[in-house]
Amino acid sequence: MHLYFKLPSWRAIQKFLFYFLFFGNIAFIAYLWLSSSNYYIVQNPGYGDWEIAVGRLAGLLGEFFLLVELVLIGRIRPLEHLYGFDRLNRFHRWIGYSILSLLLAHPIFLTIGNAISGQAGLISTFITLLATRANVIYAFAAVLIFIYIVFLTVVARKRVRYETWYFTHLLTYVAIGLAIPHQLGTADLIDGFNLNYWYVLNFGVFAFVLLWRWLRPLARFAYHRFTVAKVVPESPDTTSIYITGKHMSRFKFQSGQYANINILARGMWYTHPFSFSCENNGQYVRFTIKNSGDYTSRIKDVKEGTHVIIDGPLGLFVEERAQREKLFFVAGGIGVTPLMSMLQPHARDKKDIVLVYAVRTVNDLVFRSEIEAIQQLNPNIKVIYILGTAQPGYESGRFDKEKTVRLVPDFFDREVFLCGPPPMMMAVVANLKEIGFAEKYLHYEKFSF
């Protein structure tokens, strides 16, 4: 009898390493905390000792999860390609909620514990801690900053501009910088080994994020010297920006992926994610951008020759994940951009593809002439336009279960790629699941901030 042992894939090994680092550090922080006086305190709690011990553990874990947040938003390509933007973004939000709880628990439990041990009032004890303990005032400022970030993300997220959201999240670096001096003076980190571990953990994460988020895009810019080649209006509120540079044949991406770009023009230099709207061609890349009221309203005014920093490619919204030959693309509004880049290569083959493209009006049909030209080359591509308002010759209304079954009767045999506004995507996903479509054949990523 022969026994066969299948070696784990490189993807499985990477996932194991990330989980090992995540949970391994949590376990070691718990050991680090217990290895100081906290083990004795937990076993033999005195007046306020137990509360102080819990407060110290909350502080250590809060800082660790802050570092995890930096990694999640650090645009680290191996992590992004392993899990995808959508899953990382959800994990980022869950971690954010836990950080707020831990960072609030840290001063609350320490104040309660010290108030009990000193037989003093909570307010007077808190003021005393701020005034007398080393660097506590800086740590308190860090907590206030993070409370503001979480409030903006959770409560006011839909009412703020992208620029406000982006710059506010950069305050995370400030909060961590304010908190570090306070941590390094705590009893849990006074031991040489513990202190060295904390230095390695913090500055290792800073170095990793610095490399991937800042230095790598700058190095790629220095090599390719990306510049705007031309700006083309696609509709009254949508503009395509073509970018070229040196050694473009060595800049590789897959159709459906996206990149974070910085347009180095006044008022536009901060990072924004956009999907590639063309296939990889070795000559230029194209991003097609809708006016969303923020700096996207100025895309049409970008001058030729303007330098651009491109950080990417990123994302798992790619055709190679498909397990079936027949494809079903569903686009809502400007969500057609990654699907357009996936559609272009099939002008040269006979792939069986259905594209459902939903917009408000005929004027919002971006790439219509390109799509029709591709159909001329590949008659196996079927395109269905759905308008928000009734108009002769077009489907109208929402793309619901009835339209799915009627317009694409063989959808059960197809692989679905979906991109559009988050509410529209969630409605389509729910409809497909209700009529029995298997989720493993459904692909989408949400790019909302």
C-alpha cells in the first residue's frame, strides 16, 4: 500500500505564517504580561491589584492591535494578494472596534484600581495619573485621537469626503507615536528581554509598512517615471486618464485589479484607489474615473505630462480565479471599469461571456463603442444594458431575480464577476444566493472607504 502526502501550497504556507505571527504574538504578549508581577496579582488579588493588572493587559493588546491595523492598511502586496481588499477591509474594521474597547479599558481599569488602592475618588485619581505618571498625558492624547478616528469611520463615514477620511486615518501614526514613550516606561516592559521584544515588534512593523506603503511605490516611480499621456472624457461625468512611462513592458497587472495612485498636481497628490480599465498591453495603463464630488471632479483638468505614482497592482478580482469557462459579468455604473479590462482580452478569442451593464441613463453608458467593437470581433459576447428609467430598446429597473433568470437563463453554468456600488452589489449577491447560485462561483470586491 502506498501512502501519498500532498505538500501544502505556497498560498497555504503564507496563510499559516500570517496566522502564526498574529496569534503567536498575542500569546507571547499574554506571557510577557504574566511574567511580570501580574501572575502573582491575578492569583492573589489585593485592593485594586486585579483592576490594575487588567488595565495593563488591555494597554499591551491595544498597542498590538494598533500595529495590526498599520499592517492591514499598509498596502502590503503579499497580504493583499492573499486575502483581497474586501476581506482585509472587513478585518480592519473589526480590529478597529476591538482597539477602541481596549484603549478605553486601559485607563478605566487603571483609574479604578488606583482609586481603590489609594482610597480616593475616580476623578481625582485620574487627574493625578495624568499629572504625575510618566508620559500618561501623551497616551491620553493618543486615545482621544483614536476615538475620533473610530467615530469618523463608524458614525460619520457616509457623511465625510474621501479626503477627510484619508487624512484622518493618517493620524493613526501620530497616535502610535504618542503612545510609545508611555508603554516603554511600564512595569511589563521594564525587563531587558521584554523591552527588546517590544522594540522589535513596533519598529519591525514600522519598517515593514515604510517599505511597502512609501518606499516601494517611490522606487517604482523612479524606475517607470509614470506621466499622464492624455485625458479623455467618456461621459459628462466620467473621464479616462491614460498613463505611460519608461519600461512599461515590465509593469505587469491582471485585468480586474486596481492600484492606488497619487496624481502629483496641486490638491490631488494624496492616494486614491482606482481599477485598471484596460488590459495589460505593455504601453500604457488607463484609469476611468467618475466625478464623485471629491478631487475626482478635477480629473478632467489634469495636464498631460503630470507625474503619477502608481502603487499596485492590487486585488484578487481576477479571471484566473474562475473555475468555469463561461463567464457572467455584472456591472453597475462606473463598476464597469475592471470588467472592461477583463472583457478586452476576449476580443481575440471566442469566449462565451454575458455582460449585464446597469446605469441610470443612456448617457452613463461608458465604453459603449469599445464594447460594441469587441462584440464585432467576438460574437459570443452578449451585452445587456439596463437603464434606471424606461426607454424603448432597453431593459429598465433593477437587475433582480426575475431579470437574472429571464435574461441569462444559463447563469447557473457561469462564473459571476460583479462590480458596482456596494448596495447594488449586495442586492445582486443576495438575489443570486436566494435562487441557489453557489457562492464559490461568485467574485466581487467592495472598494468603499
